[in-house]
Amino acid sequence: MTKKEYRLGVVGIGGYAEMYLMAARYLAEQGLGQLVAAVVRSPDKYREKMAELAKQGVRFYPDLETMLKSEHLHIVGVPTGISSHVPFSIAAMEAGCDVVCEKPLCATVQEAYTLIDTRNRLGRKVAIGYQGMYSPIAHELKRRLVAGELGALQRIRCKISAPRHDGYYARNDWAGRQKDKDGRWILDSPANNANAHQLQQMLFLAGPTLLESAQPARVYAELYRGRPDIDNFDTCVIHVLTTGGAELLYIVSHCVAEAWGPETEIQCERGTVTTGGAGGGGAKGATIVRTADGREEEIRIDPGVPNLVCRAFINLIGAIEGQERLLCTPDNTWQQTLVINAAHESSGGPTPIPPHFTGTGDVQYGSRRLPGRFIRGGEEAIARAYEEWKPFSELGLPWARPARWVDTTRYEYFPGGKAPQGAPKGHA
């Protein structure tokens, strides 16, 4: 890789944008890039941080349009709310920049198609910030699956008990919302934000080639809302059948009291793979391969960077210079968006859980316990659904109701599957 210094801009400096600032510092240490500009919409909130960054030569702008007009940038980071991922990424590409856009890709499949079309037309590069997609462990596992070392992949299941406290939903005006204040789709939920990683990675691991994700053929989803102060779901079971014949079962809740997982099991003809567990999930947890003849192996590979967000930027630079293939792109992440859209269609929208089936009190969040809300017996329901390969409605839970299967082979617009008259049509 050459030692050209790429000029970086980032939209935001607070919240999750701090991870992008950390990646920029790492690139600077490696002589690969320098953060030169940032969008700050609430300067009074970040005076101290702005002063620190200004000493490093960073200039600040009130909006992305002004930053793009005022600076010559090579790469723009978009660690923003879901509804702005596509418009901000497109604006950056139209200004001649390549992009690192935070996950999930977007809220709707039509946005995904628009982004892909724009990227292809402009010849730019877009990396998506699914951290697990930059883990060498994930790609070694995918290599083994594609090579058939364990026989044909049959099914994958994942369970996550991921409490979120009251402050998590109060941190901005779109958390737990289906639309933002301007009426744009967000579809924020555990499956489309904090734990979207695991759903996307399941689709990726079931894909037919090294960098392809599986194409969903049918989706069944039960979506539930335990919190009364949000309008989208905080708990779900999503069942996916892929065009390649794999079966995926994904179960997650933010409306629980105790944290564990993510735990994922991949079942193949001649063995299984487990990742995560009590010690952490995704790239953090152990990845254990167990073969039918009794052999067991842990896949261990040092990513060689402080965190995988750094790897996203390094991978993008390597791709720009023609030395690497982009690992995580709109092409292998729009399938997660399709599943989310179909999940809403399948369930008919989130089912409110009656208050007498929930409780309030301290919930686990990292090393702390903070005020929150939880479904009574929610953790046990997740574990049972996982073990029995069943949705909540088949477990006899009094707050659960069945959904319907949705065909996703020709789904191209949310909601409804087909674009309304006069709306731009997508393509799969």
C-alpha cells in the first residue's frame, strides 16, 4: 500500500462518530490519512472536543453540503442516523469522494438500489461499517464453508439477549422509531441497528461465494414492542429461507434484563460451527469448528488493528489503490435490508406486549445496571425459541401472535413489495 495521505471528512464527532475519529487517528499514525474536516450541527455541545480537533488542523462545517463544497476530500465517513445513510453517501460520491457508511446500509430496499445504481454510475467505492465483515476470522470461516469442508451448509441460528436502558431510547429523536420527523423511513430496531451485524453476517455466511451474501427467498417474522415509548419493535424472531436452500433463525430483544450472546450456531452436513457465547459475540467471541468425526478447532486470527472500524478504512484505501477487494459493500449488505422490510410485511407491524407482561427496573448494560424495561421471562423465551427452532407464537406465550410468510424473490419496494405508480422501481 502506498503512503499517500488521504484527506478524510466525517459527518459528526459525537456518539458513534467517535469510532470514526479513532480510525482517523490510526490512519494518521500509519501515514495513510488525515482528518481535515467534520460536520458539527450542535457546536455548543462539543466545544471541548472541537477545540482539541482544531489543534490537529480539523475544520468544522454546519452541514455536509458546505463541507463538500469547501474541502477537497478523498474519503467521507457517514456515522449518522439510518435515514441519512443513502442521501449523505450519494452527496459524497457526487462530490468525487469514496465513502465509509455506517451499518445498516439503509431502511428500504429502494434506497439500497438507488445507492448501488449511483455508485456504479459514478464509479466510486462504498464500504459499509459492519465490523464483523472486516474480521479475518469471518472470512476464514466463509472460505471453509464455500470450499465445502463441512459439507453443505444447512441452517444457521442466532440468539441475543441485549438489554437497552431508558437512556438509550432518549439519546436522539429517532431511536426505536419507524420514521424520522420528516417522514423518512428509519425502521430502527435491534435487528436494524445494534444487532444488525449478526443478521447480516448470517446472510453472508450462507452466501454461495467468498464475498456474496445469500438471497432471501421467503421471510417469516414476529415483531414485538415491549416499551410503550417507541413505535417500532424491540423484540423479534425472524425466520429466513434462502434461494440456496439454507434456513436462518434470528432471535433478539432489547426489552430484557440480562445480557448474553450473541450466540450463533452454523449447522452443516459434516459438522457445526459456534461463535460467541457468554464471553462475547461476533468478532469478540470464540469461533469453534466441530466436525462429525469428533475433531474440534478454534479459529484464531489477529486482525492487526486496534478495532475493526480501522480495518474498514484500511480496506477501502486498499481497494482504491487496487490492492484489495472491498469486503463489505452495498452488494453484500442490501439483503439484510430486504429481510427487515419483509419482516415488517410478515408481521403486519410490531405487536404491543400488554404492560402486565413487562416490568421496569435496572437492566444490564455493559458493566452497569441502568433503569429500563423488560419482558417478564423474555430471556427464557429467546432461549426456548432458539433451542426448538420455533417462533414465539408456537411456544404458548400469551403475548405472542403468529405472522405470515412473505415471498421476497421479487420484492423491490417498501412497503408493499412493488413500487406505487409514479415511484422509481428498483431491481434485485
